[in-house]
Amino acid sequence: MTTPTRKTMPRTGAKGRAAHDVGGLDFGPIDRHEHDLALWEKRVDAMLILLVGKKKGAFAIDAMRRAIEDYGQQEYDRTTYYEKWARAIRNLVVEQEILTRAEIEARMQEVRDKHLKAGRKVSKAGVPW
Amino acid sequence: MTITAKPPKPRFKTGDTVHIGDRKAVGHCRTPWYLRGKTGVVASIQGTYHDPERLAYHKPGLPSQVLYKVRFLQSEIWPKYKGPATDHLEADIYEYWLEPATEERRP
Amino acid sequence: MTHGHGSHDHDHDHGHGHDHDEPHPPQRDHDAGEMGAYEVLEEAVRTLLIEKGVLTPAEIRGQMDLMDSRTPSLGANVIAKAWTDPAFKKLLLKDTRAALAGLGIDIGTLAEFRTIENTPKVHNVVVCTLCSCYPKMLLGIPPAWYKSLAYRSRVVVDPRGVLEEFGVKVKPGVEVRVHDSTADLRYLILPMRPKGTDGLSEEDLAGLVTRDAMVGTAIPEAPKPKRAAAE
């Protein structure tokens, strides 16, 4: 296994600060609208806690944060909180050789096909690695 | 040669004036950009923890590192801070991001 | 509704008895609307992890139930107890984990908690500029605004402006102190007990404490006196 390499993903126009490191920047008014989490989001939350917990010890929570920080500004800004964590879980389980990229891609297609067959609209988009 | 265990002994104590390192981080770092190069005062010692900058890369992050709660004057962090001079900000900073400072400052 | 998928865990969470003051909308039906790429990803990863025995449906369900059981109401009860029981308050400030354990609340192993007391001289507010660290194991899942770039970026540099947006005006003679949760410590704000609440029961006091008050973006108020019946 190769150790993941360290990268910095600086925010454009902000003199080299990393994309997630936003203290002091200005993103406009705070949207205080609240909503319940979707079921898939609650599951992401649950999997995250279980995987970083002592019983499973798949990876440290710090590794999850690092994975998210490595997405770069554009992806960071345009994805929602649980989209970030879902992608991080996927990337980390592959990095830790728990699952393979190939089997995840294959399963994603099976999941799409299954829901399409059940009459649901399903996005064809992938999630960047 | 005698080898003795040396658990991390805090380099700083409450009330010490400290400078935050002004270097760039490579990879995971929990010292925010807006505090780099700033001067603060140790408000408390928060304990010792495995190093997050290494945990992030699947290393155990040993030896454990001392964590400090550092208090800053807002007017020092932000040149154009709009609030009163008595407003402060605190952050939890690891020892290896701190340097001793010579000038005294009240917390 | 049909679930083609053998998702063993359960039915949707339609408001099953957790502790809250108002009814909230039922669990968003995930069969409605287009299934997004990340929802597809979640199902793919989850089902694979289950098949390989890394996680079980019971564990996932258990963790979801645990998170559902941690709510601002739980936190409000803790605050109300601190207001009425000086020994508990002392323990809460000294060793929050132990104080909560004494109430049967296990905060888990991911992070330590610290309780910070508002005083007539200092108003505290919490943020995590780098991600969204929050005392989840007491208050439950944080609101979207706490995790937003707008809050994370601005509350450190203009806390009074942000507080005003939340309807909180702090006098110039009172310090505003921002706490950036940059490490493995989670901060819980112990707001001041509002004046005019003598004689209120602990339960009534808890009713005055909102989640935002425990983050620092609200200040609890005494209940308004009831209006005369005829207007």
C-alpha cells in the first residue's frame, strides 16, 4: 500500500490558503433555513461514525477530513455537506483496501439499474474520485 | 546509559505569550490560515493527543502532542476588526505550531 | 411504497418518538425526485460493506437511532440542571464528560467536550472554521447554517454582525469571545439563566434553552407574561 501523498489545494485568489480554510473570507449572508436530513444522508452519518470508531478502526476521522480537503475549491464549494462525506467514505475505504474502485463502480451501476427498473428517475452522473 | 520515559512536558504554560508559526502547511493542518503569524496568549493547556496531521495519513500520530487553547485579541487578528478592543477569539493549537514570544501581553 | 431493494434495516423514520417540542416534517421520502449520484454512491458503498461483513444493518440502524436520540432538548435539560444545581454546574464546567455520564449520556470516544459559561462580562460563540465540529453527541446533528461557508468564514471576523443577524445584540461593554473548534474538543455554551425565572421548574427552564443558545447565537429569555384575554 502506498501512503497517500500530501497535497495543498489552495483557494484561488486567496494567497495560498487551502480551500476548506475559510475563516475571515466572505461568503455572503447566512442561510438559516433548516431541513431534515434525507435518509441517505443519515446513513452516511452513521457509516462515518461506525467506520472511524474504535470497534471498526477503518481510518481516523482526520483522514476523512483530509480526503475532503483534497477535493479542491470548485468541488468543495459546490457539494453539500453529506455529499462531501459520502465521497470521503468511498475514497477512504478504497485507500484502506476495504473495497475496490471497480466493485464500487459496478455496484453503483447495479443500484442505478435497480432503481430505474422500479420506476425512479436516477442521475447518470458519477462522483469524481 | 539510562533511558527514562519522558511523556510530553508542555513547553508553554497558561499566560505565556506565543506566536503562531507563519509557515505554509502541506497537507492536513488544523492551524487556521487566519491565525498564522499572529500573537496570542495561552489560555489553558487542553491535554495531549495523537497528532492529527499524521492521523490524517493513517499514521498513529505518536508521540502525542500537547494542545493549547490560545486566546487572541480580535483587533490583532483582523486589521479592520469592527468590534470593541476587548473582543477575543480562542483556538486550539498544537505545540509544534507555537513559538515563544518575548513581549508581554495580557490575556 | 415499493422498495425494490432488500434494505433490511427498516421503514422510513416517520417521526418516531424522539424528544422534540414541535412536530417536524416527516422523513423525506427518498423515492420522490431524482436519485442523485451521491445517493447512488451511498447505497453502493453501504451494501458492499454489509456484504463483506464490515458493517451490519443493525449497527447502522443502531447508530442512526443513537444520533436521533441526541437532540437540543437533551442539551437544554443539561443547561437547566446546571442552572438549578450548583454542584452539577461545577462538574459540568470542570469535566463535561463526567457530568453527562452521570446523567446517563455517553458522549463516545471521538471527541472531548468543554463547557464554556456565558457571564455578564463575556458572551461566547462557537464555530469550526475548518469543517463543522460540533457537540453532536449531546445536541445531535448540527444545523446546515453552522456547517455553511458563510457562517464559518464570517463569525470569526465579524461575530457581532453575525450575532445581529441571529437577533442577538451584545452591548459594547460585554466581550464577544469566539471559539474555533480546531482540535478534538467540542464546545458547549452554558448560557446565563435569564432574569425573572425564579420559581420556574427545571423542566420549564429547559424549555427556555434553544439549540442556538448552546452554540452562542441566541440568548435565552424569560417567558413573556401572558396577555390579558380580551384584546
